[in-house]
Amino acid sequence: MAKVPISTSYRVYVSGTSGVVLDKWYSSVEACPTDVCSVEFPTTLATDKYTWWVQTYSSAGYGPWMSSTFKVSP
């Protein structure tokens, strides 16, 4: 995801068929050290189909949820 210049933090929410696997806020510095944002999962993901959402936050308030799906195959 591309960095949102005024954002101070990002919420990453990931769920699969077994439920939520990640719901965590990251600081802008932590998630976006360059113009591209990325985070490492704290655990290995099982084979499944997942949906992820990202929400930004700044002093102006919360941004909209941006979503996509991905699949982990064996």
C-alpha cells in the first residue's frame, strides 16, 4: 500500500475462514519507512483465503477502510 502523507498510524485487520488473524495499529514510521507501507505478520498463516483491510488515522480523524483478498496455498 502507498503511504498516505498525513497519516500518523495505520490499522491492519486480516481475517480468514477461521476468524481474525491480525488486528493491530502500527505507527506511520513503523509501517511506512519509505513511500510503500508493509508489515510482517506475527505468525505464519495457514492455507486459507483471507481478506485484509487497512484504515489510516491522523489528527483529521479516521480514513476509510481499503480492502482486498489473498490466498495462502500449500
